[in-house]
Amino acid sequence: MTVAAHRPARLVPWGLALGGFVLIGVAFLVGWQLALVLAVWLALWAVNVGVAGTTAGTWAAPVLFGLTLLILWELTVRLFNVPGVILPAPTQIAVALAENTNTLRADFVQTVLKGALGGWLIGSTAGIATALLVARSDFLRRGLLPVGNFVAALPIVGTAPILVMWFGFGWESKAAVVVVMVFFPVLVNTVAGLADTTSMQRDLMRTYGASAGQDLRYLRASSALPFVFNGLKIATTLALIGAIVAEFFGSPTFGLGFRISTEVGRLNLPVVWAAIVVAAVTGSLWYGAIAMLEKRLTFWHPSQRGRR
Amino acid sequence: MKHLIASAGLAVAGLTAPAFADAHANAVTLQLQWVTQAQFAGYYVAKDKGFYEEEGLDVTIQPGGPDIAPPQVLAGGGADAMLNWMPSALSAREKGLPVVNIAQPFKTSGLMLTCWKDTGITGPQDFKGKTIGVWFFGNEYPFLSWMSQEGIPTDGGDDGVTVLKQGFNVDPLLQRQADCISTMTYNEYGQVLDAGVSEDELITFKYEDMGVATLEDGIWVLEDNLEDPAFVDKMTRFVRASMKGWKYAEENPQEAAEIVLENDETGAQTEAHQVRMMGEIAKLTAGSNGALDEADYQRTVDTLLAGGSDPVISKAPEGAWTSVITDQALN
């Protein structure tokens, strides 16, 4: 539960405002473009300061900040004539997104739904299943965890070409790369979670004569859940990176990684940025979905309590 | 704040980079389009044998590699001149990067498709329904143009070609993941043979023989720089010395290969491979004195424009090449 602030919007202190005007004045000596960019930035910052802390400000401030970045980006690129092959303007990127929706949708299906999601599901399931085995056997824990550590440390730029050679150019090899990247974080987190019980709780289960299965279901599954979600959230980030980078090493002619790498080669930077936007939005939504699921299932955990 | 500083700094760098690049009237940075190998022997020979020094030039040769797009390096001010295939450079020009060809040491194309004979492919129309490995990063334009002219769609299916983004190796062919792969006469074809495949198991299609060849390694610079007389003078001397290096390399392939090996910082190249490559490259540079032949240029432009539904360039480029430098350099 967040305690919302109930203060009215306020103005920037006059000292800072004066400083801002002086800065803009000095910038005029360099060029009117720089002065204009600075003026716009300072003005938007002042507005942001004004709304920060108000009830509306909790959503308005981040939105305003994002808009400020986009506006400054657009202004700078236009006013200073930055070449499009170095940095395109946000409007150009938006146009590229609109013009290439079908292509990007096909890329999205290939990379995210087939490669990243497929690998994430397989890798996470394998990680959790292995963790259940490992938690029961000390012998397995001492043997498998170091191996898992080693596998996770293999650089993706080395494993991806090998897996492409083994599994072919299609989405299967990308899913394989994701599995390799995702397996160990999920395994380690789940093992830690399954072990995160106090001796009082374990003794209590023994007192009740709980079987191993009941112990798992009633005690350790709950304690493991926050850790499992932690692992899954890490895994979503890794899955997307893995699927995209793996495509650099061999792919059919669609996929986000393919799109980024070939359009860079063709100097089509707006399309590159459009693909980046798709990947970034996907990653955020996916992470957010897992976080929402976590909030529902582990509402009781300290990490889910609201900040003051 | 950081974003503002970063973008302002980037803008400043972008504006002043050309000025920095030729602050020295005798320093030239050349961006190669691949790793150090005999494909660029002329430049290494000119450097090692002192031809550049004779012209009073201090030349830095920057090797390229996968994921390095020479047009981008040129745009960012990282080099004075780049080597690039003409389709890629013309496409960059259409995208708004004003590059201009100042010399064309390579007269003919070394690009070819190498296929397994047992796939039953005997001609381009047999590509339908097959899987073909194609390089990207500027090297896909000749292929896309060719398929467009043949009327074969490149998005898969029984009536089209399934295109694989081929890495810079020959594994897709050896592993049977592709029926055909893109190869250069001077490099990957040799690698396929080295892997134990005999020539009668293969069938090859040279782009030159198919009439869809485009000009390859040319020397390109940014248009704005050509307005600076000091730059033009510098590049004239550079082209003169480079062509001297090329002719020397053609006549002394063994020595040229050795010079390339000495300059290979990665140590990945072998003598046998480089000597063979130099021999094949000499066939491509023979017949050119460095000047771009307008007929060749026109043929390349026509090939690119003829690409029906998916042309590489949409209209004939203007001012994409100049003979100003070669006229002075080769007299």
C-alpha cells in the first residue's frame, strides 16, 4: 500500500530558475540551437518538479520524463543535423515501426514466441525439475551445481554457433541457446528457495509425520516460490538476449536478431531502432507479467509489501 | 542530462570529424571491408614496399570483419576512404550517405554460388524450392537482384528460394543445411575443396557468367571531402601508389601473400591459403588500371535497377563516381 502524497504542485525555487536562465543565456553564445535544447529541457524539468509528489505525479512524472527524453532527442537530431546513419530521430523510428509492422510481427513470432519463450519454458521447467532432484540429494547438489555453473559461464557468442550447427538454422537452435542460458539461474534460485526453511518449520513438519511429498507441498513449495520467481525474472531477460544474439550466428531471413544485424549492414538505422523498441517493449511486458504473477502468488513475502 | 551531453557531444563529433580526418594533409586511413587477407594485397604491398612513402603519405590500413559496415565507419568519421562493393555503396548513397567512387581496382566479380550437384540443380530456375545461403551486410544485393530478375521470390515455399543468412564460413553446405552457398572464387570455394569435397560433386554459378555480376571492391570517399583540394590531392597520391601496389602484387603473388601474412595481426591466415587467394584475386584486378570504366558502372547500375519488385536501388544514382582522382593519378 502506497501512502500517496497530498501536496499541491509547486514551483521551482527562484534561485534555480535564475540559474537556468543564465545557462540558457550562455548557451546562446555557442549557438541558438544549443540554447533552445537547453531551454526546452529545463522547462520540462521544471514541470516535472512541479508534479512530483502529487497524487497525479506518480504516473505523470515518469511519463513526463520519458516524453522529455524523446523531445530532446528529436530536437537535438534535427537542430544539429545528426546524420541518420548515426542516430535517427524518434519520429523516423515511429515511421519505420509503422511501415514495417508486418515484418516486425513475423520477426517477433520467430524470435520471441518460438525462440525465447520456447527456450524459457523448457529451460525453466528443466531447472525446477532438476532443483527438486538436487534438493533431495546432497550428492547431486555437490555434483550438479558446479556443472551448472560451468555451463552458465559459457559465453553465448561461443555456444550459439555450435548450437546452430547442431540444431540447424531454425528457431530450435535459438531455443537451445536460451535453455543453456536460463537453466542455471533457475536451478540455483530454486535450490536456494527449497532450502529456505527454518529449523522450527522443518521440525514442525516432522512432528506432524509429514511425508517427503507433503513436506514439499506444504512447506518447501511456498518458501521456494519467491526464489523461483526471482529466477524466472532473471530468465526472461536472459531469454530475450539469448534468442536475439543467437540469430546473429545463422538464421533464416526473419527474426529480431536477423533484422537488427542486417539492417545495420544496410544502414537502415530507423528499422534497427524499431526492432529494438519491439524487443524492449516485449521484455518489459514479459518481466511485468511475471512480476504481477509473483505479486499474486507470493503476496505474503516481505518483498511484496508496498514502499512508504 | 547525460543524454543531452552525449547527444551534443555526438553532434559535435559528427560535425568536426571530417575536419579531424584530414587535419594532416598526408595521413590517410583506409577501411577494409574484411579481415586482412590477399583480397587487399595491393594496399599492404604499397605500404610495405614504400610506395605510399614515396608519395609522402602516412597510410593506416584498418581491417574490417563481421559486423563492421565500412559505410558506417566512413559516416562516423573513422576513415578517409573505404573499400566497398558497388551495390552496397550505391544503396548507402540512396539512404542518404553521400559516398562517391574514386577508383575501381577490381574489374571483374569473384562472387559465385556453389551447389551440390546431387540436388539436381542445373540452372538458376532450379533454385526454386531450394535453400540457399546468402551473406548479408552489403553482400546480399547481387543475389537479391539476380533472383528478382529471374522472377524467383526469396521468401521460401516451393516456388521460391529459402534464404539462409549464411555466416562467413562454408558449414551450411558441408552440413547439408543449404543446397547452395555463396562463395568467393578466391576464398570460400577453396575452403569447400579443402574440406574434402571434390570438384565433380559441385556445380558452380559465377555471377559473371550469369550476367548478373556487379562491381566489387572499389575505393569510396565522402562527397563533402572531395571539395577540399588538399583531400583530393592526398587521395590522388593514394590511388596512384595503391595501383602501383596492385600491379606489383599481380606480378609477384608469392611475395604479396607473404606481405599480407606479415601484416595479419590475428595470425589466422595461412600461407597456402593466401597464395591461392592472391592468384585468384589477380584474375579479378587484371584489366583494371584503377579507373572506373563507365560501361562497367552502367552495367552494375542496370543490374541493380532491373530487380523488379525488390530493386536494390530505386533510381539511377547521380554523382556516385568521379574520375577526377584517377585522371590525375594515372597520368
